Amino acid sequence: MIQPTLAFSTMTEETAFGDFIRQFPAYESTRPLDALRATEYARLDREKHVYLDYTGGSLYAESQLRDHLRLLASDVFGNPHSKNLTSLAMTERVEQARAAVLQYFNASPDEYVAIFTANATGALKLVGEAYPFGAESTYLLTFDNHNSVNGIREYARAKGAQVCYIPLELPDLRVNPVVLAEYLQASVPGKKNLFAYPAQSNFTGVQHPLDWIGEAQQLGWDVLVDAAAFVPTNRLDLSRWHPDFVDLSFYKMFGYPTGIGCLIARKAALNKLRRPWYSGGTITFSSVLAFNHHLTPGVASFEDGTVNYLSIPAVEIGLKHMESIGIDLIHTRVKCLTEWTIKQLCGLRHSNASPVIQLYGPQAAVMRGATIQVNFFDPSGTMWDCNEIEALANEQRISLRAGCHCNPGARELGLGFTRETMLACFVDHESLSFEQFLHVIDGKTTGALRASLGIASTFADVYTYVQFAKTFVDRNLNSTVR
């Protein structure tokens, strides 16, 4: 049990920072990010924002906007689905960005392709709708997947495949490797089996081993790794790890542009997919009279309609911005800040020694990301509504995120809900309003409060959050004082 750091309550930010540096000397190596905060992200301090929602969406640097606008103003760009001059100019930019994506993730173009989508969800949908599930296939996934990964189960069930969830174990909400091995070995050999898991849970921050990729593939599984929450602050080297499918959203990495994601797919795995429809941009030829069509080979057969071509060059600009900083520098900073924040939050106690917060996920910094998911409790042990805490944080210009975070499995296990309790949520649910549905479980909200760190995070940000959390020490839920 972590003991409360009672002396810290009297510390100024300067004194607290000195103590922090003594505990985490590696933070000093990340000082270049402070200069970046003062220039590229100056609007945060100018507007007195404490931004702690990087897993929801990262922040863009001002230079990204300038560079993109300069590019758009420098030439005439047209829809790339043609051979005219403006189309060819845009096609070159799109392909340049596609190559930049593979290069950033160290993915060989001989092995991988990059398919542009609207977001990570769009990338996952491409896999789900086209994966050749069959009657003896298995779709295997961990409990802590995002709903966009959970949703693939509907495609699997429609084709008669078995859907299996690998449980998580409390208190850290990790997967037992022995249990994982049992699930991986239980599939029917020779069938099309898909294993999906997040490299980092967007709910608990748990980072699952990338070693699972090779272990599953050796047993005949295709492997989908949801990297959306992982890649903003961690290195994903696809020359070392070789998942069959990787999904991501670029706005979660560097804030701008929104509306563009990517499916990075191994060519061998992509060849297994069978698209259930075709559209403009995905075919070389279609006939109404002949009632037939020919799909375009390669990535074009997966990019429905016209890609977001004017925004795609901004992806390359964002990747160059990340490379200029260094993902390892960002990783070091957020790791130090996360470990300190968790230690401070978990040390908070009411006068009766009961904890102020409950953490969902591991306290230890090993194999965990910069996502801190908690709920607040009053001295009697009654849980605060996470939405109320979010509203109170807003008054202090602190941006947190309350809710389920599209991760129902981790939420249900972390908050201790049973299957019977959850089944009750689907009885007469059509008659419930959204607000009523949020409170359907024992009259309580069904989520938690998430703080997440990223590229522009500083010690001042997490210090402010901890000071805010301390205002709930000995604070009763029925208090009228806001």
C-alpha cells in the first residue's frame, strides 16, 4: 500500500518540482520539450489550459498548420483520380505521404502497405467486413479492446465464427499469459482465425506484450494490433514486430489533420481479405449491362471513393514533426510524469485513512502507458459521479475525460459489474434516454475519469491536476460547496 505523502500538501510547485526531479532524473533529458511547449504549443499557457486528454486527441504544433497552408497555397491540386496535371500533382503528394507512413514505422514496402481511411475505426471496419471468417473460424480478443475492435465480432458472428474474449485479472487488469496460451491453442488449425488486442489499453494504460504477435502467428492466427493509443508516445517498429494488421488515427499522434487514419497491412494478409462491395476509386472497370466489376489491385481497392487528398499531405508534415522531436524523448517524459502522478493520487487519504481515488490499471510504471483512469470517493466510500468531477475540473480549466471511453470490457471488470447486471441494461433500453442509460446500473454512472499525457505535457500540468484532486480530501459527496 502506498502511504500518503502528507508533507506535499504544503509544497509549492517549485519545491515539488525539485522533489520530482530527484525521483525522476531522466526527466531532465526531456527539457527540449519545454521549449517546444513555449513556442509550438504556446496557446496552452496563454489561454491557461491544463490539457490532460491526449488519448482523446493530441495537440497540433503551430508549424504544422503553417507548413500545410504554405503547401496548399504553393500549387494547384486536384482530385487524384485522373491523369491531368493537377491530379498527378496530388497523386504524387498522396503517395509521398503513404511512403512516409511506412518509413516512420520502419515497415518495409516489400512487406507492408499503408491504406488511408477516415480514422482508426475505418481501418478496423475494412478488416472486419472483409476478413474471411467461416463456420469453424475464431475471432479472439482481449476484454479491454476499444468498441471499434469489439464491433468486428458482429461480422464474425454473421459468418458463423466463434467469438471468444480473453479475461483480464485484477487488480492490474492484465492478461494471464498462461490463459492466453490456452485460448491461442484452442482454435481449429487451418481455419481463418483472427486475434485482436490493443498495444495499449485506452482505459487502463496497460501495454500488452508485442511478443504475442509472433506467438499467435506461429499457431496459425492472423493478428490485428490496435495501435491508436500506443503510437502517440511509444515506438512501433514493424521491422521487429510483424502484425498482420495495424490501425491508427493520425490526430491521436500529432493533432492535425483530423479525419485521416490508416490501416497498415501485410501484403500476405491483405490478400486474404474479400471486400463485400465496391465503390468509386476501388475498381478499374464496372459494368451495369454485364453486371460485373474488376477491383483495382493493391491499396486502391480498399480506399473507398476519393481520399481526403488535400489533408493527406499534412500527415507527412505531422510525421516529420514527430521525427524532429523523437518518440523516445516523448516516451521518457510522459513515463516520468505518469509514474509521479499515480504515486501522488494513490497516496491521497481522507482523515479516516480511506482512499480518495481508486486507480483502474497498474500502479507500477512497467508496461503501462500515460493513461491514468480513476474514480473519486468521499470519506464514506461513496463514489463521485465522474461527470461531476469532469465539470468541476472544467471550472479550473483542466481538461479531463469522463465516461466509458468506448472500452466496455475494462470498464465492466474494473468497476465490478456482473454479466447479469449488464444484461439488465439491454432490457427495454429503447425507452431510456441517454442520461437515464448512463445511470441504469445501481443508480450510478458507468464510467471513470481519465487523465492522459502526451507531446506537450509538463510537470505543471500534472501538479495542477494533483492539487485539484486534493480538494476532494475529506469532501463529502452531498457537500453543496463546489
